[in-house]
Amino acid sequence: MNKNEKFQEVLDESYQWPAEYMFKFIIPLAQMELAKKILSGFKISEKVSSKGSYVSLSAKKVVKSSAEVILIYQKMAIVEGVVSL
């Protein structure tokens, strides 16, 4: 079982779909525009780091399935320097 399959199994045990899911990321400030484009339609809250070089993003959205959660994480992986929490 690969990492995504295990994660999907955990999600399916923890949520009843559709469900609101909160995604959390740490993103270099320079990549915010791309991240917000990917997360268009999400309810986003952000907090800039003390030095102003990173942003902590929390993004909520009602998703249909665990597969959709994984797809969103995969889309965010193209953001250079992103850390998914």
C-alpha cells in the first residue's frame, strides 16, 4: 500500500463524505499568488511569518471524497517550497 492509499484509507475512516476539510500549508510569500489561484473557491485564512518570508495558509472547503482531498494536495505540490501539514 503506497502513501496516498494509506492516507485515503485514514481519511475514509475519519470522515463521512461530502465533508468540510481543512487544508494547511506553509508557503513562501513569493508563491502566494499561485497558491491562491489553486485554492480558488476555498475559505482561506493566512498568517505571515515574523520575518515576512512565509505565509501559513488554512483553506477550508466541502469536498466530495478522500480522492478529492488527495488531488488538492497533489495540485498544491507544484507550488515551489510548499510544506503541506
